[in-house]
Amino acid sequence: MLSRLETGLQSLGIDFVNNAEVSSTLLKSRAQLVVYPNTEQASTLHRLLNDHQQTFHVHGGGSNTLLMGTELDPMKTVVIDSRKMNGIHLNIGTAQICAGGGTKISAVSRESASGNLTGLEFARDIPGSTAGAVVTDAWHPIHNYTKIFEAFGITDTELPESIRQVLSWVEVVDENGDVVRMDTSQLEMHDRQSVFSQPDNTKIVLNVMFQLAEGDPEKIAKARTVINLGRQEMRKKNKEKNPWSVGATLGYTFVLNHPGYNGISATQLIGMTGRLPETIMIGGMVHAKSTANIIGNTGSGSAEGYLRVADLIQEVVLKEHNIELPLEVRVVR
């Protein structure tokens, strides 16, 4: 028998699945209800969820989200799967590219390169959706690849490194269920955060417009190759430092830069915490001090194990430095 919410979804023609599997870059999880709206259905879906006072999580690639649901205890939060909210529209004349929130940001980077537009090279290998990239102001430190750029004969490497540098506007469903457009000045993007990453946010990112620039095809291709090589080298180094970690991670566990850190990063703060063991393994999750702000999966990890490792790190850092480490990873239950 359908619930009132499920009956409403059915009447709106919005696809949904009960007790469905939901995957992140780290783990597989389960949710009591997963819905699959297209872009046109997002506004009415938002109003329906509001009417039922139902919390929700918009799920893209899950590259920065810890999903807590299990087979026996699936997540109560409704999961909005954004894969149907996709599409890419390229305007070479204006050097703009518009992408649906559910589109992979790596696909947007690839499409912009095919149109000889420069600005999104840094996003070549970033996992997750375009909406997720906006929510976290996704970035990639390509300034660290200067030597590789030089080896490819590229000396001018002042390419954008973050989403906010090339973002023009975002079309969203707001807290009232209305479709509105927001420009970058309204998004409060800084330090891998935005207005959308706040705990009380109920906006849904529908479409994202990027303002790029006409570029040299050969230079764009070389830059994308360099960035891929640089990312591979970074992964190799992380693997050497933490050989127990298998597969992808959720990226930074804790907010990297914070006013409460007294001018240093979370990575440095954790690294200089003497009471913290060099290696922590709990519930199939692993933390190595040498990759201080990353928690990995040994292959048998659980979301609960991830949180227990994070809690331990927070506890030891607080005791030793009297500094609280807020989570950057979003926890969904």
C-alpha cells in the first residue's frame, strides 16, 4: 500500500523506488525512498515534500557525502537522485556553457574543451555532479603542477582552479518551491563551501551557467593532459602514504581552512597532533597521519566506522589543541 507521499509522487508522474541502493564514491548505502525527478518536475516535487514536512537530500555523485543507511536500517531522509536533471548546452559565440545540476562536472569540462573553450580544465577529473561542484565550490590545485606544465611547453599556467572563478549564475528551486536565478554574489562561495552547503539549506540546483573564454585547442588539450597526470601522481603519493586505503575517498573529512584553526589548515593541525596514532583502523575504515585530512576504506568499511574514526580525531585534536574540527563531509541519515 502506497503512503500519502508515494501517492502524491505517482500522481505527479515522478519515478520512485522503495528501499533503494544509493552509492557514494566511498560506500554503498540504502534509503527508504529514492525519487528520480527530471528538471521540470523538481519544483512540484519540492512543494510536495514541503507539504509532507519531509527532509530530503539531493544526490549526485556522492563524492562529499557520507550516507548512513544500511540494509537493516535504511536512511529516513528522502533521496532525490539528480541523474535525470542533466544536459549540456554550449554557446561558442558567447563562450558560455550551461549544464543541468545532475550532469557530471567532468562531462561539462570535456564538452567545453571540445568547443575550444578554456576555464574548466581543472574539473577534468573531479568526481560528482555539476550541482555538487557548485555546492562545495569544487577546486583542483593545478598550481602544484608547474613542472609538468613546463615539461609540456606551457609556461602560462594561470588557469582557473575553482568553480566560483568561472560561474555566472545558478538556477535553483528555492525554499518555497519557486524557480529563481541566483548570481555568484548571492552564493557565499568560499573555502569549499556555499549557501547550499549550510545545514538548513533546502534549495535544489537545477541549471548552472559558466562563463568561459575562447582558447587555443592545442593548449587546452595539453592542459587537460597535465591535470590528469598531476592527479594521477597525487593519488599515487596518497596510496604510498596510506597503502591500506582502497578505491576513492570522500576527499577532505574536515573543513580545510577555518577561523578557529589559528592560521593553519586542518591537515597541518592533525599532522602536528602528537597524541594521534600514526594509523587508525576502526570499522573497516583507515586514517593515516601522513594523509591527515582523509579517511579511507580498507574494502570492508562502514559509514559508522568512518564517523568513529572522525570522532576520535576530533576528540584528540580538541584535547591537545583546544580546537574543534568541523566536518566538511555531509552526513545523511
